[in-house]
Amino acid sequence: MAYTIATIKPICEELHQEGKTLVLVTGFFDLLHVEHINFLKKAEAVGDVLVVGVESDARARKLKGEGRPVEPQQRRGEHIMDLGLADYCVLLGDDFDNIVAYKSLLDAVRPNTYAVSSHTDHQENKQKLVEEYGGKLMVVHDWNPEVSTTQLISQNHV
């Protein structure tokens, strides 16, 4: 089951009351591949509960170009959940490049850790934002440029 920012908030509040350590990751996760899986497993290992925010189709097209994402947002979230790679999946809106939307996710989840890959953009800004909500930013995975959805597409593996 996929959640929205509004519907994940009470769940996260309850998890915090139970003393659980929440980890948040965000991304496109288009054509789920080994690097996504490794990243999600490493993120899961630093806490009790993993919340994955899956970015929208419109944001994928805007940042990755026409023809992306290969799979729609709902399906990308389902793959993550079906493979047991997260405890909760949040489908993010088209406005996720908006600081207000970004803060609303952090406010809803209040992650103890915001887990990222080494190639994640704007790490300093993200660190400052997550610290406002009592969390920390942690690089949990070293990016491997040899394996990406873009590479798989360009090599005609799709």
C-alpha cells in the first residue's frame, strides 16, 4: 500500500512514540536494479523502519527527459514494497522540487536519518533541512556510475 504525505504522518507519529528509529530515502527508483536494491538495504540497516518516498512521473520527465520514467510511480512503489525493500512507501507529488512540499515530507516522517547515496544532489541543503526536524543526513551508499537506469536504457537492456 502506498501512502501520501498526509496519510503517512500519523503512522510515523505512532512509530516515534513506540521508540522506533525512522529512516527516510527519496528517489525515482525507475527500473529497479541492483544499485537501488543495495542502497535501500543499506538505508534499512541504519534504523528500525524504512520510509521510501517515490518521486512523481512528471518530476522524472522533467529531470530525466522524455520517455522517463519507464514505469509509472504507483508501479515503482509497488515493486519496492513487493520485494520487501521498505516498510512504507510514500508517493510524492509533482511539486516535490518545492521547498514547502519537501518540508512537509520531513515534517510528516521526522526521520532520525535521511539516507542518501554519495551522488545525491544538494546534500548540504538537505542536511540543514533534516536537522531542523531533529534528524541527520547519512551517506549510506557509494554511487556506482556503471549501473543506473539511464545506463541500462542507453545500452538497450530495456
